Amino acid sequence: MDAEHVKLGIHIRKMNSPGSPVYRTSENVVPAGAILVSSFAATALIHFYVGAVILAIGCTWWLWKILPQIREAVFLRSSAYVLESDAHFDQMWARGMLSLYAKLPDGTARAATRRDDWRAFVRSLHGIF
């Protein structure tokens, strides 16, 4: 992977859910909670339309600014976690959270997913690169 012949694919949605070793509640719940509380407060204290505008702006902010940062952070934490030990890699592979992808020198592509043996996939690439 260091030579970038094989790329690691991570199922971000599965890794960023409760029960995952890299899940962080604070990065998911706090921004969404702040948006909702602000919207409800504006609705209750000012007017319904102000609350709706705050909710729309907050959702847009969440989708364009916060969500890409969360995806990147989850990918980096997940990569570090699964590459830390074979046991972690095997565990996440068995849950279907990982995949491997290789673009061969002749232009063809190979991929390995949960139903494939990742060790056999890596061994099959050994003589090619």
C-alpha cells in the first residue's frame, strides 16, 4: 500500500456508526444537535420562518463543510486502526467494512471484497508489482 499499487477501501457509513472502534459520538451528534437547538430556539423565540431558515442554512453547512471533514477523519482513523494489526484487519474484513483495489500495469483492475480472501488477493499481486 505504501507504493500505492493496492488501495484500501473503507465503508465509511459502517465505520462511522455506534459499535465501530473508530466512531466518535461528539463529531456526529454535537453539530447536528446545535443546528436543531438553534432552529427550535429561533422558532420559539422569534418566528417559524427564522427557525426554518436557520435549519436550512445549518443543513447546508452540515452537508458542505462538516460531512466531508467527518468522512476524511473516519477514513484516516479507520486506516490507522486496520493497519495497526492483522487481527484488526481480519475483524473489519469479516464485517464487510474493507475492500482492496489494485490497478495492474497492463491496465486491468482487480478488487477483493468481504467474500474474497484478502491474503490470497495480496499473494496473487506479489509477482506482478
